[in-house]
Amino acid sequence: MMTLTSYLMISTFLFLCGLVAVIARKNLIAVLLGIELILNASALNFVAYTRFVNNNLDGHIFPLFIIIVAAAEAAVGLAIVIRFFQIRESIHIDDATQLQS
Amino acid sequence: MDNVIFIISTILTVGGALCVLLTKNVMHACVYLLTCLLGVAGLYVTLGADFVAATQLAVYVGGVVILMVFAVMLTGGPNSQSSNKFGIVKIPMMGNAKTYIIGIISAVIFGLMAYKVLSRVITSIQAGEAPVFTETVEKIGFMLVTDHVLAFEISSVLLLGALVGAAIIARPKRGV
């Protein structure tokens, strides 16, 4: 049961859920949640390949950096969301039109 | 034992991702994201990546999701003070059956993960030897400061810049 294919299927499912959440949700925080799902899918792929294909630990280093980048991205993204809420009193994604004109 | 952890982690991951996608309430989506990340940590444990699983628990479940929850609370959302038709403010329940089921499954997977990680320590202590615990942790520590030291330093600068930038962006409006 625990084969490389099953891990890749789980990772693909996570990636698809994150992609649909980024595209379809109308809330800025929900879009950030989708980005977290996508980053987790990629990190899971790294660990799965380093377990089943080559057994060195380089594939364990890369998820650590992915987690670091995700934390930084979440901090900056949520700061932008809070600032946007202070300006427009809304976090609906269709209200972000200030840079269009 | 590994199959049990794998099945429960897969259920948590897939179900959490689907619920993040399908639920309407953003606060509920944050909690479902937490269960999804917990399942991913369980998958890391089945793959033999102890340190990555611990980092996932500490940074994601302890940091990022809490940050998300605070952002949801700071940006309004639906009016949470629910009252019935007589105008009496209704005290919301502590949880319903769904949240209790999710809590039980999370507790089970956390116990299994702790057992899996600590089993070598327990057996080696019973055999009267020093605990063999930090296999991947030691190697990852060596690799971080020898082969990947440039990426390590760059990530520290990135974190500093991101936190200062976030503090500047989210600063309240001055005067105006």
C-alpha cells in the first residue's frame, strides 16, 4: 500500500485542491490557504522521492526551506490582507481594483 | 503499524483538503487546513522523515495556522453574535459531532506518531543501551552547515526581511 504511486496521488490531490481554492474562492485568506496546500504538495513530493528513489537526505533539506518560505509568505500575505481590509473594509477579491485604473 | 498511520494520515489529508475547498466559513477552512497539515506530518513520519515532520508540526500547525486564524479575526467576517428570534443572545455550543470526530482522529494519529518516533528510544532503554534517536536530525544538521550553508544564510535574511516588511505593511494608519 505504501508505494511511491500512492504518495504521488495524494500529492496530486493536494495540489489540485490548492489550485481550485486559489482560482475559485472569493476570499483573500482562502486564496492564501490554497497556496499553503500547493506548497505542502510539493514538499510531500520531495520527501516521497527521497525515500523511494535515492536514499540521501537532500530531499529532507528542501521541505525545510519550503516551510521557511511558506512562513515568510504567510506573514507578508496576511499583512497585505490586513492592510487591504483597513483601506477597503472588505477582503472580497473583486474589491481589489485599485491598481487597474 | 505503518499501514495504520498511513491510512489515517491519508484520510486526514484528503478530507482536510476537500473541506478547505468546500466549506463556506473561512474560520472553519483554517481549522480544516490544520487537520490537513497534521495528516501531511503523519505522511512524513511514514516516510521516515522525523525532523521534517516535527518542523511541520512546529511551524505550520503552531505558527502559520494561528497567524491565519488571527487574520480572520482581525478582518471582520460574519457577525458571530448569534441571537434567536426572541433577541436573546444564544451561547454557541462547544462543538458538534463533526468537530469531536476530527479531534478524536487527530488525537489517535498524534499518539501513533509519538509511539512511532519514541519506540526506538523505548526499546533501546529496555535493552539497556543509550537511546538511538537522532539519526536524521544529526545528518540534517551536518548537511545544513556544510553543503547547504548558503541557502541556510539566505533563508535567514529572507525571514528577517519578510518579518520587517510585514510589520511595516500592517502598521496602522498614522494620524490622517
